Amino acid sequence: MGHAIEEIAVSKGHEIVLKISIDNVEDMTIENVKKADVAIEFTGPESAATNLEKCFEAGVPVVCGSTGWLDKWDEIVKLCKEKDGSLLYASNFSIGVNLFFELNTYLAKLMQDYEEYEVKMEEIHHTQKKDAPSGTAITLAEQIMANLQRKKHWVNEESTREEDLQIISERINPAPGTHKIKYTSAIDDIEIIHTAHNRVGFAGGAVKAAEFLHGKKGIYNMKDVLGL
């Protein structure tokens, strides 16, 4: 993702002033972060929250696409507000996925009154994906549960309990990301699918989000960026 983001940002006339990876974590200092107008954070659940805190301390708006750390969401939002900071978080920056989110929400609303349909989810990612289910899958599941009252919580396994929303996760190479929501009845099936062909969509959306966040204060998401 870092390479893809850099390539797109540079092609749009932006300058990359700092790149941090596992090979130079010591360069992630307040002074170095301050060199940037906006930071883009794509790491993992073990480092995301700490990186966000450092950006807030440096007074630099930050776009975050890391997943698996949302158990710390409330404290991160609190710190962002205390520091008068800027945060734009999304589980997925792809424009196509965010349109898919809207479709998923609308379909779940339609299916609320049709209890003969059972719903389950599948998601496929590359083997380097550290969290399961993916952040995108969790977002989709939360949208379904918010509109389909018979589903109370998601589980990352097969389940026969009516209140469970199944998310089946697979890790296969190469697979940038596929998400399926399937409603099944004795009569027919209704299925919506989003399949990423590469990471360009994610990277392009992240750069678009950074451009949006520049000069703003507060908490935002991709719905704000896309005007959805």
C-alpha cells in the first residue's frame, strides 16, 4: 500500500517528505512528522493507535486505513479532540467499496421484512492480511445488523444460531480483496459482491482522503470525502 500511495501521490504533484516502515521506526519522531501537511497511516493493529497519537501530538492531520485496533477508538477520538486534531478513518478507501457499503445498507433495509431469507458473508484476502475478519467485512456486518434486527452479532465461523451473522474468512494468494453478502431462501438467492483487482483503488482513495483532510479539524470518514 505504501508504494502504491506514494506513486499516486507523486503523480498528482504531492511531495513525500517522510516514509516509515519496520526498517526505520526510529525516524517516527514528532519533529519528522511535523514536516508533513497530512500523514497517511497504513500499518497494523499493533502500531496504528500509537502512530495516530504521535500525529496528534505533532499537530498533523492523519488519514488512517489500519484495521484491527478499533477497541481503542474512543480514546483515540478523545485525544484527537483534546489536541484539536484531524482524523479521517475508513476500513476501506476504495471508491467502489464505499459505494458497495451504500448498496449493502440499502439491501439490508429491504430485507428486514422478509424473514425467510438467511444472510451470511464471505471475505477473501491475501495471506499477509493479519486480521480476520477484515475491517471492511466488519463494517459490512455492522451495516447489516443496524438494519436487519434479527441479526444481533457477527461471528467468524459457521453458526446455526439465528441471531448470528456468519462471516467466513479465507486467506489466499493473490487476492487483493473480495466481499460477498448472500441472502438465501428456499426459493431463490440474492447476492452482492465486490472484488478488487489490485490495490490502486485503495491507494487512490487514501490520497483523495488526504487531499480532503488538509486544512480541516475534526473526525471524518469516506462518506464525507465522497459526499455520500
